[in-house]
Amino acid sequence: MVFWAVGRLCYGSRAMAQPSARSTPHAIRVTILSRRDCHLCHVVAKMARRLQAETPFSLFTVDVDEDAALAARYGSRIPVVLIEAREACAGKVTEGQLRRAIKRARWRGPVSRILSRLRSSLRRG
């Protein structure tokens, strides 16, 4: 299996991607399952990088053709967006769908809910 994102760390024959510089230690993990020559995959990855400016998260891209199990499981449903290892979207993904999926994933953590409510109450005064 080959991962690519911002950088590569090589362990034997596997390459593991490092999280991007915009991510934080407690950021959610967004993984895009793609293929090398897939136009939709590149579009989704570009949208995800734009969304990182609004909401910090770790972004990884995985080539399914490098792993037979992933290729068998996802076949032609590429691109697939996994958020915290859960399938969030597949195929033609809009920026709105991706943004909502990331925000939903952030709300799964209780600390995120508390901090968000605290921020909104402070804004109201």
C-alpha cells in the first residue's frame, strides 16, 4: 500500500504519509482513496486541501491500486473519502458534502462539542 500526501517516511517497502503542516495533534484524519490517473480523485484532494484552511485536519491520500484488498473492496467507486476510518463520501463529492462530513466528524468528540459551545457563548457576550 502506498500513501502520499505532504511527505514520505519509508519503512521497508511501505511508504507512510506524514500529516500536513496544517494539522494539529488532535485533528481528525481524512483519507482519500484514489488512483493515480483519476481526475475526480485530484479534484477531491484539491477541495480537501482548501478546506484545511478553514478546519484543521490531517489529510492522507492512498492509491488503492497498490493494495489488492483495497482495490477489491472499492473497485470503481473511487474516490472514496474516509474520515476517522469511516466512509463519508464516494464518487462525485462536492465541497459542501465534504465540509459537512468533516464538521460532523468533529462533533463526534465530546471535547469538540464543549469547546464549540463555549466559543459561541463567548461571541454572544
